[in-house]
Amino acid sequence: MTTPVPYQVVRRESETADTATVALRPVGTALPSFRPGQFAMLYAFGVGEIPVSVSEIRPADEGLVHTIRAVGAVSGALYGLQPGSAVGVRGPFGTDWELPAGGGRDLLIVAGGIGLAPLRPVVVDAITEPDRYGQVNVLIGSRSPDELLYRAEIGHWSTETAAHVAVTVDRPDDHWPGEVGMVTTLLHRARFRPSNSMAFVCGPEPMIRATARDLVHRGVPAERILVSLERNMRCATGHCGHCQLGPLLVCRDGPVLGWDRAEPLLATREL
């Protein structure tokens, strides 16, 4: 899909001071259904477009849900849209989390910051169909309590499901009762069988590298550690080359890759 399709904002929920979740509904013909981990190119009219992963899976005719953090001109414009606003959408693009590839295995879902948004559909799938998986671990890291996404949902995951849910922050405030430190510090309390586990990891690149290496050290096979990469995507169709990472084009060959493929590329300082 090269031409943006019109969608309309039908709901907007503020998550943090600079992050909002928006629900979009098609105006006319809907795009094909998205899979967890895939992304859309969202176009803010008169400003530009950026890639944003889906943060909730819905039937195609019910629209799309994205969680957007305002970090630049386009994301700031999208973050500021209110119900009734128009948005251009292209997609779906990219590889996905391969659900239910983890069927029968213990799951480790490890998110850092806004990386929880692309992993949210994985969590929802795992907790709503618990018989499909073994032990489910949801490990979440945030820079501060104020920047933690989906706080009410995390509370539900913690108290109303069988999943092991743990949250840590880098910079606690005076009221934070939980863990402090990098999200990798939560791995020692996770309940999983390394040789029969599957991991889903998304967040800042240093966090992805540290988490994946720790999991490999603990015995999780590299090909069963799926990571989501972020690069500067322009066309999303593999033609412009802006998202090239070594021999890969992230928009076409990613953003979800096995760590066995991603590790040698991310270990190279310049490509």
C-alpha cells in the first residue's frame, strides 16, 4: 500500500505527559488486518508520516489502535490529534511476533519504555489463552513511574491472571513501592525453563542487547529470542534504503527478527 488510506480518530486516551493511545476507524475501505508486531505508516496531514506499531489487535473493519509518544514533529502532531481528526494510514508492514509460535513453551515478554506498546498484543494473547502456553512472564522497565504505560492494565495482569508480572523503574519517586534498576534485573525472578522458552523483547537498543545476551547466557536459544528493531523508515516498502541494517531492510525483513540474525548486526558499530 503506497497511498495513505483515510482513517479517523475515534478515541484518545492519555497514557503519560507525552504519550497517548489513539483508536482509528477507517473512513471507507479498511486496510487488511494487522498481526502483532507489524506496523503502519501514520500520516499527519501537512506534517509527514512515521512508522508506528499496532498496540491492540482488532478486526480490520473495527480499525487500528496505536500508542504514540511525542518525540518529534510528526509524532507530536499525531499525539495531539483529537477525536474526529483525520489520519492517513498505510500498511500493514513488516514481520510479526509469530504467535502462536510459542505454543506450549514458557514465555518471557520483556519490554522497555514505549517498547511495551508493540508487545501489548502478545501479553493479551498470552493471558487470554493461558492453556496454550506454559509459565508466562511479563517484565516491564520504565525510566520513571510517571512514564509507565498502561498502568491500570498492568495492575489487572498482575492481580487477575496467572502471569508473573514485574515492573522496575530507573528513577523512582518518593511513592514508588517497587523494583529499581534495569529490566534485566527482573530476569532472576522469572519462572521459565530456558530450553523450552520463547522470548519477545522490545525497547531501546541497549536494553534489547543486554536482555537478549542475558537470556542466551541462561540457555534460551538465540533463534527463539524475538526482538523488534527500530530504524529510520521512509517508504516502508524496501525501496528507499533508509532503514538498511547491514544486508537487511528493517521495514521489509523486520522489525521482528530472531536474535540469531539480529545480534551480529547490532554488534557492529557502523554498517
